[in-house]
Amino acid sequence: MVDIMALAGMALFMFLAGMSHSEPSSRPSTGHGVPLLVFALFWVVPGALGVSAFVQARLSMPISATVQGLFFVVGVVLGFGATRMLLSFA
């Protein structure tokens, strides 16, 4: 349940961050650096999900490990999307 909430929160934050930086004009935006802490924030959730999947597999819980592995894949996809979004702002 916590993993679902973490992924939903990450997706919601990506949506809000993307909408706040969208400009109606066609002129290019002036870039600003993206702090390393922001990149780390988007990659902590997939990393934690990967560790959780590994721990579940080591505890011989195959169904839990499969679910955690699927959450890990979704987290990595969201992490790549967030990274691309942040790089487009810079």
C-alpha cells in the first residue's frame, strides 16, 4: 500500500511540476540549473522499490517479489520521465 502511495505521489508531483513550468508563449525559456537534490528525489523511490523487491525475493516470497518488481519497473519509468522533464526545464 505504501508503494502505491509513493508512486502516486511521485506521478502527482511530476504532473504539478510539469504544469507549473508550461508556458503558453512560443518563445524559448531561459534555462536554470536543476539541483542534484531534485534528481536524487526522483530516483530514491525507484531505488527503494528495487531494494524492497530484492528483500522480498530473498525472503522467498515470490508473489510479493513479483508485485514489488512491477512497482520497481513503474518507478523506473516515472524516474526517467521525471529526469527528462527536469532536463527540459534547464
